[in-house]
Amino acid sequence: MIASLNGRISQIFEDNIILEVGGVGLLVYVPAQVISQVRKNENIRLFTQLILRQDSLTLYGFENVDSREIFQLLVGVNGVGPRMGLAILSSLEVDTIKLAVISDQAEIFSRVPGIGNKTAQKILFHLQDKIPKLEGYSPFVETSDTDAEVVGALTALGYSVVEAQAAVQSVPRDAPEDIEERLRLALQYFST
């Protein structure tokens, strides 16, 4: 297995990049977050998963090992292939996926284009006994009173509790305790 690649980006496309490694250009499919962060001729390190199919060898690259592990779990779900796994990681943050599984909220997955309720339930069922083993995540995140109010405001805006908690966790630790400011910073999580 090719576990990681270090190289220079020679081309960027909608869902993949060409990574020059030792004079060889490798096509690597990556989540949308990676596409939005990289620039042509930039050096990058990707943690990869090689998928072998009857008619192809396809590389998928991720910015960290945690994302790759979630991808590996997702493609293990019956009916979820590598493209759908990549779509999930392009639409949802890793922490949001973990919190959705632990909090038993399949509807988070059904918000990803191409995933219906049945597939969302399959994903949830398949990942339920595997996510806690990754890092011992807990659905109960200690929050300050200010952060609890921000979570309440986000859920009032239509976001799920899991999404709201993930957004609050993305707020920098040194951010002011002002509710409006923390809410503004939390909302930026959804625009990325």
C-alpha cells in the first residue's frame, strides 16, 4: 500500500490533483477542503489510500491520518464506494462525522448529496462500534455557558446539535467570550 506521498502539485482539477513525485505525475483524488487550500507548484504531503478495482488503481489522498481512517471505514460500508466516501469527507468535517455517529444522528449523512436515508442508516450502523475505538470520542463535550448559548443559537438557525457542537469547537480558544463574536466565528465553520 502507498501510505503517503510528498510532492509538488503540477495541476489542480475539480476533485483531484496531479502530484509530481520523483518525476512521475500521480493523479490523486482529494476532498474539496484539500482542493480549496492548495496552490499549483506547492509542495504537499498527503496520506493516501490505494483502491484496487478490476480495471483500475486509484489513489485517494487526505491531509491527515484521521481523515484517511474515516475514509477507510466509509468505503467498508455496503453501498458506499470511494467516490461517495470522498463526497462525505468533502461535505462533512471528520469531527462532525464522529459526533454524528456517537450521537446516533443519521440525518447528518443524508445531507450529503447522493446519500438517502437508507444509506445514511447503513453508514451509522457500520461506524457505531468503530468510531469510539479511533480516539475515544465522547458525545458529551464540556462547554462554557457562552458556548452553550452559541450552540442554542445555531440549533435555532436549523443546524443539528452535532453540527452546532462541531462549529463551536472550531472557534479558536483565545476568542473573546462575547456571544455575538463567538456566534460569528462559529458560523464561519459552515462557510468553509
